[in-house]
Amino acid sequence: MDKIVGKHSEYTYQLLTRYPNPQKRLEARFDKLIEIKRLTASKIQDILSVAPRSIGTTSPAREFEIIEIIKHYKRLIDKAETCVNDLMAEFNSAITTVTGIGNRLGAVILAEIQNIHAFDNPAQLQAFAGLDSSIYQSGQIDLAGRMIKRGSPHLR
């Protein structure tokens, strides 16, 4: 199942909390699984098709353990998000004023670039982030190509 859904996504946590073993997922059927947010119809079809062949246990103790581990992960994630929000409030960075950049993405950007003053101009920051395009030059022709794969993979 880990090849179908991400290991650490909200819908995976919901799926495993509600239906902690393959048998329960089969019994739930499509109409119940579709209620889980962001779980697409094609993923549900895949989940249901692998459920009969999945290795799993129907042990209530194991099911309880899975659910408790997920709850623990959620608490850790919430704690980390609270820390990020507190740090971003302390930094009071203008980066979060950019449309689409919230505290989480802003923190990733700030952590990756470390010191904005290390860049003399916006083009250097753009190159560091890997957001500049390749340039094809031949004689009098200068063409911009695809995005290059240099720079920080976290910022790309």
C-alpha cells in the first residue's frame, strides 16, 4: 500500500486510523473510503485491489498500536508546526507577505537561503534557487530553454 499512498500524508493517517487492516478497508468499500479528503477515486481503486493480497493483521492490539502511533505522529507534527509558527512570528519576515507563501514555506525558504544579504542581486538568489532557465546561444540567436536543475532542490 505504501506504493499507492504516501507514508506521511493526512489522508493516509485517516485511512489507517479508520481502517487499520486490509480486511476493514475491503469491508468499507468505495463509498466509505471516498469520504476521506484528498483520497482520489483511482487511489481507492488501487487500495481495494491490493487489499486482498496485503499482509496485515486483524489483531485488535496491533490495530490499537497503529492508531496510537498515528496519533503520536500527529502530535509531533502539530508541535513542529507550532514551533515554526512561533519562530516565523519572532522573525517577522516579509517573505510571508508574498501570495502563496505561508509560515511553513517561508521557513523552508529562510532556512535554505540562510542570509539574504549574501546575495548581491535578485539574479543570484534566483540562480541559487535553481529558478533560472538554460540559455542556448548560436551565432546571433539567444534562446531561453527549460528550467535548469542546478541550485537548491529544496527551493526548486
